[in-house]
Amino acid sequence: MKYYSTLLCLVFFVTCSAFSQEKVVKYTVSGGETINQIAVKFKTTPYDIYTLNPDARNGIKPNTVLLIPASGAKAAVPKTTANSKEIIHEVQAKETFWSIEQKYGISDEALKAANPFLEKDGVQTGQKLVIPAKGSASKTASASTKTVKSTAQEKYVYHDVLPKETKFGIANKYGISVAELEKRNPEIVQNLPIGYRLTIKGTAPKTEAAPITNAVKPAETKKATETSKKAVSYMEYQVKPKETFYSLGRTFHLSQEELTALNPSLSEGVKEGMVLKVPTGYLAPQPIIAQAQPTEKAIEKPTINNVDAPSGIKIVDKVKSETVSADPEIVELTKKRGQTERQKVVLLLPFNLAKLQSDTTSMATKIKNDKFLNMTLDFYSGAMMAIDSAKTLKLPIDVAIYDSQETKTSSNISSLIAQNKLQNANAVIGPFYQNNAEATANMLRADSVPVISPLSKDAANPIDNLYQAIPSNDVIRNAVFDYMRAKNGNIVAVVDKKKESVINYIKQNQKGVVFAALTETGGLDVANLKSLLLPNRMNYVVMETGNTAMVKTTIKALLDSQKTCQVQLVILEPNSTLDTDEISFDNLIKLKLMYPSVTRESDEAGALIFKKAYRLKNKVNPTAYATKGFDVTFDTMMRLVQGKTYQETADLMTTEQVDNKFQYYKKEDGGHANKGVYILYYDTDLTLKAAN
């Protein structure tokens, strides 16, 4: 009790001291406001607001009363005079310099002269801007005539923003700083719209952002930027546990500087629970550290055996075909090839409706707390997108969806088979649990019905009609070693003693790989590692350790070795140590960090259309499970309309959907597994690419 009394007195003393040094005013928070917006409104910083309101770090709600530094509150009210006829304008969502200037008929120079902070901060929602009288603009304009006249004659260089480009990458390309780039292009302080024309030198003609859907030629980019004037929309994103600038930057394709520019509160560091402003549509799969985030908006309600009418969303996906080989040939499969008989696909999804209906907890609470249900609903939402696409393409396919009512040890599959619900299917997708998928395949073996296990990574028992859609861990590892050998690489492994399973796997399955020596204390022997690198070959260094010190030591040794030989850093599985602020992302870029992944981040037209269509329909970005639901379902339906059975297409064709590749092969002991793995790496332009 004495401890709490002392602490309370100390807090009271510090608070009184703060109030005595600077006067404050009280401000009542309005609905939807954030600390960032309030800081902008009062021309102060989030740090100053948090200093006076420590509880605000945990979030603010409407009608919360905040203490604001008096100096900031005073600055927030622009001065006006009776003669000036100045107008105060509050910036609304999606407004830009151009739209505000057009609304009031004023010049860009006059607006910025009346609001000097715009040069640095740009236009932000909630700002109070002084709109000068039209007459007052003439003086400002005339004063700047000479400057405009002289710069207009200067030779200019401009750059049209392409997908995945960042301010850092563009500035580095032209040998200027990010600050200089933003000074020349104040409109990009808050965001970097795809298709926007940046001034690098001189006075290049400006255009508003015109989003483009794929990497195109410069001439096409120029045309795209001039066709429309669309504002980039934003969404709120809540920071999750253990997220860092590195993981956020990888998720949204934004540098630390760009994230901080959008969210000034990040200047104090990334904190769990923070609500950030990020561009809509930049949310991407996270291949190094997979974090599928479920959403309660993924589906309104599970509708069993009642597939909705077509939504009008047209998805023409490039599906690729080939006879399984080391270097597949790509052809399209979206067109029907002689298939006229209607096909039937059955989805077995574990909604467990009986359990849900007997539970008195609200649906929102169930979705929030039940990860398995969340995953199921996300998968279902993606599958529904595939079904809509099939209807739009007028594929001769009927789809039935049944509640598999499954747990780890049970399901109602035998009951469905007893009712003759599955025997006449051309393909069955599900159940989710491996043992249930195997039981289903065994019961349908006599009817030769292929059963696709969509999510399990477990090694499957040899059942002829069972197809594993997810590559196993060993297949994923083998893929990256096969790639390195195909490149005639010198493979060196840096593995700490705690990774016994990795050591055993390499020794048993990857002959010829040399291990770097460790010191007596378990650290890396740097001299030994460097001695194993060859000057005339590409050196792939496979690093498997969770020890931060060993990671840092390995990275430093490889950076030093780049002066004399080619080196690339490789990991075999997600490594959370790389996802901390202690490890420089720039160094991982320099070493072109490479890793195997069952998913990719595609820029192809079909993938972009799917993601955009999913956002329009569900109001959120697709999770990894939603994309998997689309890919597995759409891939299954496309295989069935090729004039062949599913089994025949599995033996002959490799297909590629939004994020997943399906390259089935027949295992020696029976059954089929997928070896569709991508080898991804970070390139020097800060983009993630698939290795050839």
C-alpha cells in the first residue's frame, strides 16, 4: 500500500510540475479522430500529447478529454481579418492540393504561402487551412513570377512511379535524398501513388495519381498517368504483437521514413496496438514470416448448399500448363477444351454449425476468438470468389458445399457418404484435418473420386486418390537446394547447435554441403567461414540460427566477403530473428536474402484483379487462407474443364494461380503431393522477386 501511495504522489508531483511549466487547454475527441490528426490540427506533435496524456497511448475514444499544449492550441486557430476575407477550410478525406485549389479558385503558390506547413506536411485529413482571398494571391504570384519563369526554362527530369517502388529506391536511383525528393514533390509526403509523375529536376508537367495494375513500358505508364485523376485511398491498420518497422515495411512496401511521414507517432517507435494509416491495396502476403490475419468481415454468414448468384466480378486468371519437367512450358487453361458434360465439385468445410448454434456467444466474439473458425470462413470467402469466377466464365460446373463438422479426431463424412452426397463428385476439396482427408479418400477410393487436402502439411499415407495441395517441409527445403545446385553454387551451411533437425536433414539429404565451424562457445568461426567461400563461383550461405549475435556475425562476415567473391544469404524457413530492428534490412538487401516459399507475391493481371475484387466484395484485403481458398477451388474447377479427368491433369499439368503453384507428382509409395515451390529473393531495388 505504501508503494502505491508513493507512486501516486510521484505522478501527481510530475503532473503538477508539467502544468506549471506550460499552460494547457482541454480538447474533446470527436468520433474517428486519431492522435496524429489531433496533433496536426493543433500544430503540435503526438509526443507532446502523449506526455500530457499517458493513457492515450492505449488508444482514444470519442468524448475523451485530452490536454493540449497551449502553444499548439493557439497555433491551431488561423488568424483572420475583416479585410482579408480569408476562409478556414477543414481538409476532408481524399482531398488533394489540386481539388482544394480548384474549389476556391486559388493558385498552388497562394495556398502554400498562406499555409507554410504544407510544404513539409502535405495535405492531411482534418487539417485547418487558411484560404486566402483571391486578390491576395496576385501579389504572391507576381513575387514568384521570376522564379517560375527561370525554372520553366530549365531542363527537367521526371519519373513515373511503378508498382512496388519506394521513395528510398527512387531517390537512390537519381542520387538524391528522400527529403530532397519530397521537397520537389510535396504531394508525396503522405503517400507514393502508383503512376504519379515525380519531378526529379526542373519543372516537369504534373499529373495526379493514376493507378496501374502491372509493370508497363514507359510510354504505357505515361498514358496511364494521364487518363484519370484518382486519389489513393487509405485504411487503418492496428499494429500486432512483435511487429517492427521491418515487418511493416515489407507488408506495405513502404520505407521507415514513408511510414513515419504517414504516421508521425511512429517517430517514438512501433508499439503494439497503434492504429496506423496505410494505403489501401498495399497489404501483401508476408513470405518470410507468415502471419495470416483472420477477419470477421471475410464472410457475412456461412450459407451451406446455397451458392450465391454471380456477382459480376470477372477474373480471367492465367493458368499455366505443362508436362511435369524441370523447366515447364507455360500455356493458358482458362478456355474450355472440349468439355461439355457438367462436372461436380464438392467442398467439405468445417463450419461446425450445430456447435455454433448451441453456443450463446455472439458471432463477432466467436470469430475473434476461434482461430479455426476464422480460418474456415476466410477459406470459404476465397472459394466463393472462385465460384463466382466460374459462373462468369460459364464453366459447366455444379458446386455443393457441406459442413464437414470436423474436429481433429472426428467428422460427419461417413454420414454424407451414406446419403450418397460424395460418390458422384468429380473432385472433393477437403476436409481440412489430414486424418479426416485420408479417411475420406479411403472411403471414396472405390469410386475413384479425387480428394484434395487443401491445408495440411503433414506427410500423407499412400492413398492413390489423395492429393496434397500444400508442399511438405522437406519438399520446400529440397527445392531451394535443387535451385542452388542448378546454378552450380558452392553451398555452405551456418547452423547453430540447437538446430539438430536441420543438421540431420542436410547431412542425410544434401550431400556435398559443407558446414562452417563453430567456436567452443557455440559462436561462428568467422575465419573458417571465409575460408570455405570460393572466388570463382556463387557462394550460397544457408544460415539457420535464432541467435541474434550469430546472425549479426554471419551477415557482417558475408558483407566483408563480397569484396572478393559472390555471396548470397539463404534461409530454409521463417526466421523471426530477421524480423527485429536489431537486424538491418538494408544488409539483407545487399546479400539478396533468398528463401523457398509455397506462395509468391504476383503482379500479374489476374492476381491483381482478384485482390481488388476481393477488397470490393469483402471490404478487407484477402488473407493467406482466403487466397488459398480461391486458388485451390479455381484450380480444381479449371482442371475439370480440360476434357480430361482431374487425375489426368494432375499427371500432365502444372498450374499457377494467384499466389500458389500446383505441380503434382505421384509418390513412389502411392498418392500425389505438390512440389510447386517458389524461390524468392530480395533484389537491390527493394522488391521481392522469384529467382529464375
